[in-house]
Amino acid sequence: MKPFLLVVAISILNSCSSGKLATDQGIPWELAEHRSETISNLRYHFALDVPVSRTETITGKSRISLSWNDNSAQPLVIDFLQAEQRVHGVSVNGASSTWQPVNDHIVIPAQSLRPGENTVDLKFDVGDEALNRREDFMYALFVPDRAHFSLPLFDQPNLKGRVTWEVTVPEQWKVIANGPESTSNTEAGRTHYSFLETQPMPSYLFAVAAGMFERETAVIDGRTFNMYHRETDAAKVARNSEEVFRLHAASVEWLEDYTQTDYPFQKFDFVLIPSFQYGGMEHPGGILYRQASVLLDETATQNQMLGRASLIAHETAHMWFGDLVTMNWFDDVWTKEVFANFMAAKIVNPSFPDVDHELRFLTAHHPTAYSVDRTEGSNPIRQPLENLRFAGTLYGAIIYQKAPIVMQHLENRVGAESFRDGMREYLSTYAYGNATWPDLIAILDKRSEQDLAAWSEVWVEEANRPTISIERGGDDIVITQRDPASRGRTWPQTLQLRVGSIESNEAITIELGSKPQRLAGHGNARFVLPNGSGVEYGGFILDADSQAYLLANIDRLETALLRGATWVSLWDQLLEGRLAPEVFLQTAINSLASEQDELVVSRILSYTGSVFWNYLSEIERRDWSTTLENTLWSQVTSERSRSGRASFYSAYRNLALSREGLARLERLWRGDEEATDLPLSELDQITLAGNLAIRGIADAEALLSQQEERIENPDRLARFRFVRDSLSANPTLRNSFFESLKEEANRDREAWVIAGLSNIHHPLRAKESIDLISPALNMIEEIQQSGDIFFPGRWLDSTLQGHNSTAAAEIVRRFLDTTPNLSAQMRLKVLQSADGVFRAAQVVNGWNND
């Protein structure tokens, strides 16, 4: 490193302090805007040398080519974490240059550059922070602002560049990057791969994965698909591969037709990562997936098969929505996610012709969106963002689940054909560039007579959901909307109510705004269901007569969609204290014996598990266990489809608690008893062993040791060894496991960490783990700064979701009250995750949440 001449250093520091050029930690909006206005024609060439051992440093060289035109003559700021320690040389236009490390940046004086074309060459040590290095594989994961944790570049979405990769690795390794492979040469036990230059893309999509991977290939309609994986079960790979390739090809075909835009990148590879942090990540040319979400067990449920198809469609849709056209700044990150989820729901339909896809949309989106939007920590879909270092806090159920519902409302208002044409114009106008949400609204506004900007203001820019109540007034039904925050907001919405009785009911459509709507002459209806089409959105308050009638007759509702919508509404009644958990649970048990639609069954089973573990006292749980287990096992051995029985089998293994139930679980694990045609996979056996240990069976440690000896897959074995102490019957070992997580290095496998925390805070261990809530909360800002985007929320969820005591609720409240400097975003995250604890403490223990 060469230090600046004193005069240059003073000049740069003065410009920073005067506000002309922000070089704060992270990537401030002002810096990003300045660079997007002064830099163009951006190209990167990275050359990485990866050693065999993960403890050795990866070395790198890069050339950044750019057109620079800055009339204000501000220094050039390149983003790179720990530049002072990691950068070993900087040259500009072939000449060695002075530079200065400032926070997360390399600052190069304007005097070193010339107007127009420039090249910057750097030699550096690659940062491991975003490379996820393992013993025999690694993968880059740069979203949203972590590319500069490992590489020197301009880490912002609205400065797209073409990228060329060269990677040298141990001879046995394979390498996957954004561009197609150009050459590979092996010498002295090392293989050098080079790849072709890509189309323009933002830095968070730069991708390289390398390691001991197997490759499967398929050619469909002239396009080659490559799947890289680490699964050692060859039969599982063979059983899944054809469908996985077909789903990708079908997604590409559908999107090309819908958008009238060809697949926009050069190749289509995807890599399956064990214990990947997310479901998937949409790197062009190298999508990453969580391996277990793609390679399903032979006993996969319908929901798991739909989930895989939706995941593949989601990541494929990103090639157009997010990759081809990228948000200008991460305040609009939701736009790429909403289009991916919204399009995925459409793409999946033809592959599952027997599924009610309106019901699927309801069950896949509303429950999860409501789980955040009903809380004190609810946030808008579109959120302000001053610095990319906080971009990870914007992710969550609101952008992944609520936003697609809002987009469905928008399509309904504009019309499906006009909406599609608007999407085509959006993609063609901003291809390989950037766009904002207002840019899209302007395109759609031309195709609609409605004021979409005003509609967007409350649905997109505001938090919460409307509270919509049903009341009976004489011969009429009155539907009223109110703002749960008492701010006078109105959510314009079309409601399709279902009104009548089991024998005779009708759909009535109304437009609900600020004024109540009256259904004249329907006051004697046996029930009114306000979310009759499944797409309506709000906190629906059923009138007492409708609630009682639906509880008694839910199984007799004529369509699965109506039954699913009713279950979603009944769950809200329980959470708001209008329906006793025991009544809900008895209704659920009754319905499970007769309900045949697998999506509805899956939803009931999910609610049943939540009631059982969170909304019953310990004594009540024991009282209900035998009845619940008998119901579940009767369906495991029923004449249902294999996938239907698999759902009940999974629920049984997760909920069995009685002496008889535990004895059966142990027989199943040992192989002394089997569920017909439902073999346990290796992962199932591992999970079952953990469940038995948490339930405190005799000789649990011996059982865990036997399970460890059984595991054949090295990745699953490593995970089991990591979490084993969290399963121990010894509280001291469990506490030591948690203490180890205070070291950042022990948190780099985030999925493993979350599994361990969930074991520690299981409801059966809540009394013993309550003292660990406060230290976990105290770590949350460190978790946010060092972890990937979903880690803070999952850290909080796994810490809190096993608790329902007054003491646990008060610990969270005390933390919030005594931590005034907690960032606004993290305060919302805590409130979101704590909502279940607050509600359960109220329902079970009468806690006063005021």
C-alpha cells in the first residue's frame, strides 16, 4: 500500500467532511448516487487462486475498466472491506497509484484518473466473509451488500458491470461462475478455469462456486441445463433429476412466452448447496439452491413438491425480474421478489393440474404475511434505506408474501392483459438496466382509469393490514373497515363475500373503502365469510353467529378454497382472543379425520402444531396428546394417497408426546416398526433421533451416538456433530453450545446455528432455556452486522418461538424498554418475532400486554 501525499489526503478528508462525498461504513446512498452519475461502461475481470486448505488465504487480482466523467473531480471510491490489510497494490492506467483506506473503501485521488476510459488494477487478499468456505467446497453469496466483503468493486445495484472470472482450484474441484466456461487447464495438481464475459449485472449477483461437486446434465428444447450437487444417495439423485430439469425448462418456456423476451443470459447452471442459507439465490448462470429443497425424499408431500416447483419458478423468474431489470436501490428490493413470487404462482399451475391454485396462493401467502402484518413490528412493503449496510433488514414476509397478494390486487384492478403488456414494456424499456417502483406504476397507470399512485400509497408505502369487521344490523349485514393504528388510513379493496348457509350460499362482491357497506336483507344468513375468494387481505373479525356456524360446519363447505379461507380466518380469531385454543384444536382434530384436500390438511396440521406447542399449558398438552396422536396415526395408516399420508406421518413424529407415542417413535427409529410405503430417509432418521432426545427418553445419549454412526453423507454428518450438544439432556452442555455462538467463527453455518437454537428453545425445554433469551437478544445487532439477510429474523424466531410464559414475554419487553439505541429496523424485527410469545402469554397465562 502506498500512502497519499499529505496534500491529497487532506483534500479527500475535507471533501468527505464537507458532505461532497460520503465514505461512511457500508455504501451510503449519496456515494452510490454520485458514482452512478459519473461512472459508466463498467467491466470487471477477477482472477482468484483458491488453496486446498480453507485456513489459507485466497489471493486475487482484478482489473476494473470504466468510463469516468466527474466534473466535480471527486476521488474514485471503490468498496472493499479491510482494504488496509488486504490490498497489496493499486495501479491506475498502468501506473502505480496512491490510495487511502477509509472505512469500507479504497479512495483513489481524482488526479490519478483521466476523463473517459480508465483501468484500475488491484492485487489483494480475498475476504472469506462472503465466500462460505468449507473443507472441500465454497460458494459466493454477495446479496445484498456483501460483495465488497470479499472483492474490490462498486457494491451497489444501480451500477451494473460485465464480469469475467478466472479461478484456479485443486485439481479435483469443479468451478461454476456467471459466464460460460471458456478454457480449463490442469498442471501440478491445480486446474485453472476461465470464463467468458457476462452481460451487465449488479455486484450482488456476481457468483462463483467451487469444490467437490457432481454434475448432471440435460438438454431440453435445445437448451443445456447443468445441475451440480453433493448428494451421495445416487438413487435420490436419479429419482429427482428428470423432474428438476423439466421444471426449469417449463419455467423458462413460460417466462419467454409471457414476457416476449428471450432468456437473457448465456447459460443455465444451478448448484445445490447443503444447508444453504436461503431457499435459493438467483445468480445468472449459477443459481444456488438449498439441496434438500430440490432433491426430495421419495415420501415427499404434495406441499413439498409444490414448494420445489415454486422455488424453481421463483429463481427462474428472477432472470427477468431482478437480473435483467434490477431495482435502482434496495428500498425497492421487494419489486424483484414480488415479481418472482407472483410469476412463480402462475408458472407452477400447468405442472399441477389437479391442484386448486387459488387455494395454493392463499395458503402460500396469507398466513405468513399475516404473521408479520398483525404484529407491532409490521413494516411497509417499500421501506426507506440510507445505507446498503442495513439492506438485509428489509427482507421478510412482507416482501415475499404480502407483496404478491398486493400485486394480485393490482392485476385485478388493471386487468390481466393490460398488466401483462405493462410488464413487457417494463422489461424492454429497462433491459440490463435499473428501474424503480414509480417507473412501473407510471407504465401501468397509462393502461388504467384508476389512480394507481393513490392506491399504491397505502398498500405499498404503509405498514399494517386493515381491520374488517362483520356485524349484523337487523335484516342487514354491515361490513366496516378501520385502521388498526387509528391513523385514518383506508385500504381500497374488492371483497368477494360468501353469504348464506351450507345448503345455499352466494358470492357477493363489494368495493370496500372508508364507508361501511351494507348488505340489505342478508341479516338472517347463517354465515358471512369476508375472504370468500381467498385473495382478500385484512384482519377479519367474524360475527359471533358466523363463527359458531363455521366451527360446526367447516367440513361441509363445498370447496376446498372456502374451507382454507375459513381456517385462515378462524386462526385470526384465536390469536385475537375471540376463540378458545381448545375449541380450535377440537375442530381441527375433527376435520383432520375427514378433510381430503392436501393443501387444507397441511394448513390444519400447521395450525394444530402451533396450538399444541404454544397455546396450551404443559398439563393441557399432556391431556390432548393421546387424542391427537391417535387421530394422526389413523391417517398414516389410512387409504389416503402416499403424499397425503406422509403429511400426517411427519406431523406425528413432530407432535407425539405420550408414553405410547414415544415408544412408537423409538420403534420407528430402530426399524422395529414401519409406516407402510413411507420409509424414513437419512434426514428423517436424524430428525427423529433429535426429537427423541429432546423428549428426554432413557439412554438418549446412546441413541444419538448410534445415530451418528448411521449417517453416511459427510455434509449431514458434519451438521449433526455441530448441533449434537444442543440436543443433550445436560443443560450445561446446551448452555455451552449457546456460549460458543458468541464467537463469530462459530456462526458461519447459519442453518446449523438456527437448528441448534431451536433445539435449545424447544417448548419442552422452555423453562430451562429462558435465561438464554436475554443474551440472545443482546447479540442481535452483532448478528445483523455479521450474518446474511435472513439470519437476524431466524435467530430471533428460533430463540423465542418455543416460549409462551409471562416471564419470557416480560424479558422481551424489558429488552425493548432498556435498549433505546436499538436501530429502528431491528426493533421491528424483535417485535415481529416476539408477537407469538406475547399472544401465547396472554392466552395461556393471562399476561397483560399493555
